[in-house]
Amino acid sequence: MKKIFNSKKTVFGYIAFLHVLTIISILVLAILAGKDYHDLLLRDDGYYNIAKGFVNGKPLIYHFVGPGLPFIYSIIHLFPYTLHPFVRLFLSLLTSLGVIAITFKITEDYLTPKQLFCGGLIFIFNPVYVHFTFKSTPEIFLALLLGIFILGILNYYKTKKTRWFIYALLSFAASIFTKPVFLFIPVFLLIASLILKTRNLIAGSIILIVVSIGLFNIYDNISGGNNNVPKFQRRTYGKADLIIDSYWNNYVIKTKQFRKWTITPYKHPDDINKVFNNTEIKNYNIKKDFAFGQYWIKEYFKKNPNASYLKMNLDFVKDKPGLVAQKLLISPLFFLGMSARTIESFVKLFYSLLAIVLAIMGIRVLLKRNKSFKSYIWIILSCIIGFASLYLVLHSMNRYSLPILPYLTVWGGIIVNKVPEDIRIIKRKIFANKE
């Protein structure tokens, strides 16, 4: 057993093996259970089909999603159709192994091989991480980009070498065109930089803020195609999510349903036809679970046709503060684990909360032992909080938490590693008292 902990490379090998074994085991069990593994592994938000179109000569733009993931998935369509599910799963696993490697690289100065092994086990067996690595959702690719970004920023902070900032900048740009969810990170990184009083990181954070605004505008233009669509039904990439999600959460609570409509269609408490006429429902794809948020936006733009989306959101907060407060309170639960099934929700939520508690305890131990760790963890947490805050404010589902799980929960390995020793100490005390 001691050989496992001879080096961090050996630990990486064991963690990687266990992770691959877990994912392949799930696939085998699904096939043995008679599941349609093509549907299971290829169903997504349109990325797979857009990639197919790209291979056949169609552009990657104007599909309402970023071009990054369809570009990666275009590799799948170079293989026979029967192999598509396995090629996609291979890409997901390969990316996940990269995430594990970067997690180990980020933590190598502060965690021992044993602690790394325990921390690795914590996140590779997290049900959210397992579920959505298996499903090859965008989040596993975002996890890799987030890890590269964090590693680049940490090394830029330590060495002040520009090349590390360039690596971080490139991963940041790639994330925007995959899915624009890193947008808040530079703001939180700037706050951490000001607290740490590091000029190079302050300057870097400001550059990232400017870049994020510019790249998001480019993303908005190349992914949109909204010109002939009314404002209330436009794809707005988060600009209207606070409103939509506030109403959505409210009706989830009223109807006592979880939010995944693919399992149980929503029984909306009001008639959708009272909100939109039949032509609007047909032409603009009005959905029951979105209807009342869309209606508020529709009425708002009738009264304020020239208003910006920022002003619209601020006015919504003034108009419906109770809905917004309720949404912000519930969002962390959906972000960390709640889903369509009660048992699945409980398992995911309990595991994620426990992993976070262990991580906090581990971080506290390191802060007491190592003074240099304070600035290090400030930077990591600023990136994690920046990433999570966008989803918590806008639209949160449990798969969205996947990218932060490795870089946050690995620190819990410090506490888990102590458990056997703590048990031995307790046993000695018990036997000592008996004597």
C-alpha cells in the first residue's frame, strides 16, 4: 500500500485509473441494462448536430451556442456512426484526465501524496462529476479551461512572467467561445489582487475585464441571429436569466416539482394562453416553464422599447424583490445537487456539501501551517467564486458546478487523510480508559 504514495505521479496514475474504471463501468452497466447508449451519450443542447453540419460544410456561427464545443465534437463525425458515442466519451475522459493532472499541479506544493490521493478520490467520486463527465457535457471542457486559467494566474502571480498570463488569457478566451461563463472571474480576481496588493495581478485583472467585455460582444454577434425575433424571445446569453429563473423557481416551489422538465412536464398553475396568443406560442417557441418570465419581459419592452438589458434587470429587482430574493436563496441548492429525482438530488447535494465542508476544514489547516498559502488560496477562491457567482445570480443547475469541484474539494484530502490516525487515537483512549 505504501508504494501508492511513493510519488505524486504514482498517485495520479491510480486516481486516473479509478476514474476511467468508474466511467467505463457505468457504460457497461447501461448497455447490460438495455439502455440506448447512442441516445445516452450523444443527446445534448445541439452541439453534436452543429458539429455534424460543420463537417458537412456549414458554418459554426449563428446557432445560439458557442462554436467551441461543436468544433471539438467535429472530430466525432470523422468516425463511423456506430463509434460516435465511444469517441465522444473518449474525448470527455481525455479531458477529465487533463483536469486531474492540472488539479495535482495546482496543489503539488501544499499537499502530500497521501493527501492528494484522498483529495482526488473526493472529487472523482462526486456524483455530479461522474454523471456529467459520463454525459460529456460542456462543463468537463470548461473544467479543463478553468484549471489552465487558475494555473496560469498562480504562476503569473509567483513568477511575474508574462507567458503565464498569456496562457491564462488564451484559456479565458477559449472559455468565452465555448460557453461565456468566466465573465465574472476577472472582477473577483481584481478584488483578490487589491487585497494582496500585487501590481502585476491588478493590471492583469483589469486587462481580463476589458477582454471579457470585448469577447462577449463578439460571441453575442457570431452566436445570435436575433434580428427577426421579438426582444422578449431573443437568445440573450444570460441577460434575461435573472427574470426567467426567478419566475421559474417560484413555480417550481408552487407546483412542488423539480426543474427538469424532461422527466415530468410542468403543470403550470396558470393557463399559458392567457399570457401569449397562439401565434406567439407557435412562432416564438414559448414554453410553459419560461412563459411568465417572458411575459414580464414582453410587457416591459412594450413600455420601455429603448431600454437596455441592464436597466431591465435593475427594474425587475425593484418590481419583484421577493421573487429575486427567493431565487438567490434557492440557487445554491440547484447549483450543488438538486435535480429531477428526489434520491438523486439528496445524494448529489449531500455529497457536494460534505466535500465543501471538508475542503474548508483542510484549507483552515493549511492556513495555520503555511503563511504563503494565504495568497495562493485567495487567488484560487476568487476564480472559483467568480465562476459560481454567475450561475448563482442567473441560471443554476447541478452540472454547472462540475468545473469548480476538483479545484475546491481536493483540499478536503487533508482531513480525510487524518481519519485513520484519528480513529487509532480514539481507540487508544478508549482502551486506556478501560485499563
